[in-house]
Amino acid sequence: QVQLVESGGGLVQAGGSLRLSCEASGRTISTYDMGWFRQAPGKDRQFVSGIARTGGSTRAADSVKGRFTISRDFTKNMVYLQMDSLKPEDTAVYYCAADRHGLGIVSPFAREYEDWGQGTQVTVSS
């Protein structure tokens, strides 16, 4: 099992940027597909973006394409989510997740991810 800790959330005005970080410990995540999900109050958890274990393939939800960029640093055992041009509808708790059995296809389904962080709040004001 891997422990995941998110950081970098906060309050930002619409149009602003934030960079979320996900630090993994306990074991390397170099063989895992990694994803970012978010959950707004009263809504289901939603896939945001993911990156393959090789780092060579990424996937993003239509709602964030062109605005959010996922990346990973194998040497630091970390995953990042750069969020630009933020909108009020991006307000949510953001979670980092690990798919231990991912085959590099980057699943958008939360049920495929076994390990989760505690989340970091992102609030975008209008």
C-alpha cells in the first residue's frame, strides 16, 4: 500500500492558477498509473486527469482540457496537477489516487484506483 498526501490547494480568483502536488510514500509509484479526481459538495467524485505509469500518456476530462496539466517526477515519487484559467466550477476537494494494476491506459473510473490521499480543497471565487 502506498500513502498519498496532496498539497497546494487554496483560495484563488477566477482566471488564476494553482499547482497541486501529490507526494507518495511507502513504496514507489513508478509502476502505477496515477490520477487526480475531484468532488464538489453534493456531487459524485469526478475524474480530472491521469498519467500513465510510463509518464508517456495522459488523459484529461473535457472540462479541464487545455487548462490543467498533469505530470510526474519519478525521482521524487510525486505527481502534480497544474491548474490554469481556473473557474468557479472547478471548486472541489481534489484527490490523488494510484492505480496499482494500471496498464498504461489511464482509467477515468474511480473504482480502478486502490490508494487515495485525503484531499486538498480548491476554491475559486468569481
